[in-house]
Amino acid sequence: MSVDHKGRVAFITGGSSGIGRATAIEFVKAGAIVAIASRDEHKAQGVLNDIRVLGGEALFLQADVCNTMDIERACHQISEAYGRLDFAFNNAGVGCMLGSLTELSEEDWDYVTQVNLKGVFICMQQEVKKMIFQGSGVIINNASAAGVMPMREAPYPYVASKFGILGLTKQAAAEFGPKNIRINAICPAFIETPMLGQDTHRYDDVINQRVPLRRMASPLEVAKLVIWLCSEDAAFITGASIPVDGGLLSSIT
């Protein structure tokens, strides 16, 4: 079923690569205007060029999701340019090296939780303000299968931050549902993105043993879920956390 987002405006953090890039392109294919927030202008310009080749319209916003002023300015620029903000995909996230709880540094903890959890909090605050003003909106937060069930393959601060995103999503969905703002989270597992690194084969044993579909997902497969959740076909879905995991969570006992 094709989704029509013609004339709508979507804001994507971490939009310069991986899931963010794929989602930006899919939004454009569905007719939306896209605003991409990223710290990496060079990579973001590559995405904007791809969008323009498709005949779409996009805006680059250099911003750090941990910086309230950056995100406030980005949302203001979107409003100034297009007069509205219909969809927001809070996708920016980071990981760190695996290790025991007793070996984890405070620096790693602070860095990952600042970007992954505080970053989503800051973005949601500013996005919701715009959406309340216009009387509608959809927010999608990128959590993780590791935010539903702890996994040995995920670092402690990553797991903690993704659990936090799910709580933040549900709390905000309950508060802002009466304002006609839907807020959901997606929970990807093993996705072929730069965050996993170049040597994705190191996960082959885990995938073959624990993922029923026996493969990773492509960023496009995650992007299509985001596009659908923003559509009227998903108009009665809010406060949900939806796995994109090839059955991983259903196979964990």
C-alpha cells in the first residue's frame, strides 16, 4: 500500500547515514519535504544531493541533539521555511565498546546516555511545542530491541538509554494524545548500518542462532515502518514500541 505524504514536512535527526538516510529518501518518495539534522555536513550534503536527483526538497540543519539551542534553532528554521512540522524521526544515536559493568567508564556512560536519551528528550520537547501550536503531529523515536530485552551484544549505556527511550515515548504519548500528537518507538535489532561497523560477519553466529529470519535487515526495511507509522493508516497507534528484529525478541526465552 503506497503512502502519500505530499506537502508534509518531516524532521530527521542523524539523517546523514544508515536508517536516517534511508528514511529521508523514503519520505521524499512519498512526497514529503525533509529537514535533516546532522553534525556531519559533508555526509548530509550527499543525502541532499540524492534527494534533489529524485526531484525532492530538503533542508540541512547542522545540529547536535544534545544541545537545546541547536534543536530549538533547527525547529524554528523548519517553521520559518515551511510553516509546519508534521513528522519527526528522532533517530540520532551512538554506541560504545562492549565491556563488563565493572569496567565501564563514566565517560562512555555519559556520552552514550547524553546522545541517545537526553538527545531524544531535547528533540521531543522542541518538536512537541511546534506540533501543539499547529494541532497535530507524529513523532517516532528510534529505540532498539536492546531496549526491550537486555542483550549480551549491547553495551550497558546503550541498553539503559534505549530502555529510557521507551519510557519517555509512552509517557509523552499519554500526555499529548489529547493534543492530536501520536508518539511511537521502533525497536530495530541487527541492521546493516555504519554503527555495526564494516565487519558485520562477526554477528553471523548470533543471527543464525537467535534471529528466526536468519539475516540482518536493511535500513530501508526500517525506514518503511517509519513512513507507515506517520501515515493515516496508523492513525490509532500511539505509545507503541514496535520491533523490527526478524523475530529476535520472540525467540528469546
